[in-house]
Amino acid sequence: MPFLRETVRHELVKRRVTVADVRPLAPSMVRIALAGPELEGFRALGPADHVKVFFPDPASGELTLERGEGVVISRDYTPLAVTVDAAGATTLDLDFVLHGDEGPASTWAASAQPGDELGLGGPRGSRLVPEGLGRLLVIADETAFPATRRWLDLVPESVPVTGIFDVADDSLDGYFDDLPGAARLEAERLYREDGPGQLEEALRSLGPIAEDTFVFLAGEATALIPLRRYLRHELGLPGEQVSASGYWKHGIVNLDHHAPLDPSDPD
């Protein structure tokens, strides 16, 4: 069956916002609430929308949103939740994975305080949840947990969800528990310390994938390549049934997640 996914375009807007709240979720993840008058009208309607987050230059402290005006430092993130209070003020939540490295985004998030300033660009558009969805299969690591949370929040509660999660440890086991539809999530957690190849083994163990199942793959790009090949070529799933996106890649700084996941595969 063909999956129909409506696309909604948004005007590209760049905004300056400030940190309103910082809430650690685990040693490896922090939720940061952003606020400010420039958030008025912000929309993110799809489960895998992304915004470009602009960070201050660590050397000068200057925040630059436009090239040619200073040092531009940006990374892509999933808008987790947008809320508007009774007074009409908008707040945007973003979850940041703390990699424990010297990267500008992780370093900033690890020490963020209320009042700190950030920039936002986008989203340019939203791809909505597919119509006619009978089941959702998500294969993701921690970097795609916010998008997974959005999927759980946006798909109808009658749709069962299977998750195969590639994680470092058990510190984020309760990440989805506060969502109204979390009880329908059947999750298998695979710990990276147990060695490579677990994701593909777990995916193959599911057997045939029904035609009304939509598959969302996101995380470290290299790890997703054999999974996509299995789904698209061994099982023969059509392209509209599988969404595969590399959110990051070992050895690559600021990976372009719009780039083909597997450049050697033209399909």
C-alpha cells in the first residue's frame, strides 16, 4: 500500500531565543526550554522536523546567525515540544545528548543556564505522519530519541509501536514513560558494549514487515546502512515505507543528514 505523507512548507525564519529552564534527564541528556518573543508563530508539525540551532562562538561569546557577520556555529535538532501559555508566550523544548567531547553543541548544553542566548533557524517544512499507518517500527539511538518521542506523540494511539534502541546504558530507559501512549511501545534495548551487529540481528528477528508498517531509522549513519539494505533490497520494501536518516557519523563533524545515507546505493 502506498504511504501518503503530506508536506507543509514554512517560511524560513531565524530567531534569537533565551534559555528559560534546564532539566537533566540522565548523565547523557539534558532538556532545555527556550523562550522569547521571537518564538511567536513557531511551528513544527512533523515527527522528524528539525531546526538549525546556532551556538555562541566559544572564543568570543558572540552569537552569529548569518554568514559573513562572524563565526557561525550550528547543528540540527528535533523540536521536541512547543507550548503556548495563557498569556500567549511560546516555549520550545530541545533535548541535547551530552557526548562528553569538545564539540560546541555538547559543551554548550552541558553548562547551559537560564538567560543564555541561542539562535534558531527553521524548520523549513514538516512531513506529517503517514496516512493509513497500521504499525510503526522505530530503530534509533539516543540522538533520535526526541524524534521517536515525536512519533509516539503524533501517531494515533491505536497504532502499535515497536522500538529497537541502540543505547550506551540504561539511564534513558524511562525516557518515553510520561507520554500518554507510551504503554503501546514494545521496546528492545541493545547496549553498545555488547558489540556490533546487534541492530541488524534484532531487525531480522522480526521476520516479514507488513505492508502497513512504516519504518523509521535514525542515528549513527554507518550503523544504519545494512539495516536499510536489508529492508529495501532483501525484504523489498518500497522507498515510501522506509525513512532512514543518519543524524551523525563517526569521524564526521556536523554531518549533513540530508545527504544520502548510503552513497553507493542509488536506490
